[in-house]
Amino acid sequence: MRALAFAALAALTLLAGCAAPKFIEYNGPEVTRIEVFKSSRTMILWHDDEVLESYEIELGFAPEGQKTQEGDGRTPEGEFFIDRRNPNSEFYLSLGIDYPQAPHIEAATEAGVDPGGDIFIHGTPREFRRTDDWTAGCIAVTNREMRQIYAMVRDGTPITIHP
């Protein structure tokens, strides 16, 4: 019995060693811009005029239209930058998008609402896998894809989010 328990423990140790690392290295061409197409649920990483990678994405739970306030479930549209990284994200890994910007804040203030914030490109928790448009306004990919995106994209990278 003791030998069986030891064998099971050894097998678990081996399996744990096979898990994919959270952080990977990327030595390819620089990602010079990101484009997100909400209507086709696609995100493309570009190096100048060359497509480096393309991903299927999920969006906010009410994705149509421009984000106008916190809680509306919309993913913002427009020109932004990647402005921060979160290696300890609740959603695996995440890259922050610089929303809201001054025009979003002004419009929300005039409407008497909060513009929202904390918009990220991030991974997908197990309970949301294979679920369409479930985020609060973020852009979600698989955790495996997020590992790759996190390694490839640098802070300051421009991102355009199209309707």
C-alpha cells in the first residue's frame, strides 16, 4: 500500500512538472499595433504590415456600441494604448488598455454616470470557457493565447478597437 501511495505521488509530481509555464519568452518581430474587430470577434497582432498572430476573442456581455458607463457590458471602441501589465490577474494574465480617456470621462460626466475602467485583454477562467461575450467589457482569449500575447506585446503598443 505504501509503495502504491509513493508511485501515485511520483506520478503527480511528474505531471505537475509538465504544466505549461505561465511566462514564456518571445524573440520574434515587435508587435507594432493591435487591432480588435468586435463584429467578427477577432484580434490581430501586427508588425508593421505583417500579421503576426490572429485570435478569436470574447467581449463584454453587451458588446454592441461604444462603452458609455460602468456596468454597461460594452467593450470600448477607438484608439488606445496598452498601458500596464498584471502578472497576478484574476483572469490569468492581463494587459491594461488606457480607457477611459478624457473624452470618455467628459461624456460620462455630462451624462451623470461613471465611465467605468479597468479594461484589459485577459485570459479565461475555467467556468467561462466556451462562453460567448461574458466579460464586463474586456477582451478575453484562452489562457494559452494570453501567455503568448503577454510575451509578445509591450506597454505603449497602440490598440485600435473597431465596432
